[in-house]
Amino acid sequence: MSEAVLAGKTILVTGAGGGIGSEICREVARLGARVVMTDVVATAEAAAAELDATFMPLDVTRADDWERVVGRVERECGALHGLVNNAGMILMKPLLETTLEDYRGINSVNNEGTFLGTRAFAPLLARTAAGTQYGTAIVNFSSIYGLGGQPFFSAYCAAKGAIRLLTKATALEFAQLGMRIRVNSVHPGPIDTALARGPLEALVAAGRIPSVESALAGVAASYPSGRMGRPNDVAGVVAFLLSDAARFVNGVEIPVDDGFTAKAQ
């Protein structure tokens, strides 16, 4: 895409301190957007300084935090053209060992955080859309585990599956209300980030696998291309969905998995 394709747009990204989140911020900044980076971790603030972006602390599980950030964006930016609900957690645990606290925690960050962000920013996105030719956009992060089940990821699958249908429902509702906000979801396969390595490190510590590297090699071999996904493989898809080039793309799920989910089961 042209390096100016997002010029004049303000984009807010949650979970901006993580591997995928920070790469999305770099990509949309490269394409000309003003970037608002949010997270609960301090590393996002340092990354924002490097990109000349604005950092706003945000706990996506707190409705009052979302309202505070909405107020700051309105005051400091005046508009919002794109919201990327990227913040998330992962849990690899047998169902019979998953506590209610585990289940609620995964749902709170992944699913409820996406709901709260969509609800909080929809009015500002709609007001911004009214002054544009092609409207505004929300990109929600699900997973290929939100498209199909995966053993030992029941809580994570449930939360990511909920995001898939929340996306479709809000896309249709906003269109019916004339709000001109496109809502789509991306569904990455395993991407080589610190978040994805966490469960593997736990398996190494438990003596169930020899090393993180061997596990990653096994995952890479399951991809049609034979390599692991990288954060920049995802960032370009998100940037497209935020751009006017995606003006007629609404309510869809896009796997970013090198064709992994295209294989016959």
C-alpha cells in the first residue's frame, strides 16, 4: 500500500506493548496515521516515544478506564478513524484443571475488553465517520482458535469465538443504524511472540517438551509454507482493514495463517 494511505487518520491500538500490537503501530505510523498506543505495560510508553505516537495507559477490562481514554482522545485528537482491539491473553490448560477464575480472566481481557472498547468508542467513530467519504473502522482480534476448537485451549477458544460473533453482530447493527463503522475480525494462527511462547515455556518447565525451539519448529512444520508467522505478517492485514481500500469489507473474518485453516481436516 502507498505510504500515505492512512494519512490524516487517527488510529488507536490496544495491547500496543506486545509483539503484534507494537508491529501494528509501526505499520500504521509508516502509512501516515497518527497513532494512539494503549496498554497496561510500561514498554508501550517507550515504544510510543520511538514512533512519535501518543501513549495512554488503559486496562481494557475496566469500563471507567475506557471512558477516560475516550475523553482524552476527543480532547487531544478530536476524532478517531480506527480502533484495533488487539489486547489479549492466552491460556493453555486442560479443561478439568481450568478454574472459574481462569475462565473469567481470559474472557474479561479478550472478549469483554473488545466489547467495552467497541461500546466506548462507537459514538466518536460514528461522529468521525460522518465527516469522511468511506467511514471508520474497528478491527477485532480473534484467532484461528476462534474458528475451530483446540485441545487444552478451551477458555481461550471460547473467548476468541465470542469475539468472532460479536464482530459480525456489531457490523450489521452499526450498518443498520447508519453509523458507517466497518467491523471486521482477524484470526492469526500461531505467531512467534512472547505471548505465544509463554505456554511453551510452561511445558518446558514441566518437562513435557524438550525446548521452546523444538516446539516452534513443530508448529512451523504445520504451516503450508513451513515457517512460523511473524507480527509483520498480521500488521499489514490490519492496516488494509483500517484503510479506505477496505471500504466495502464489513463483518468478515480473515484468517492470517498461511492457509492453515484451508487444509482439509
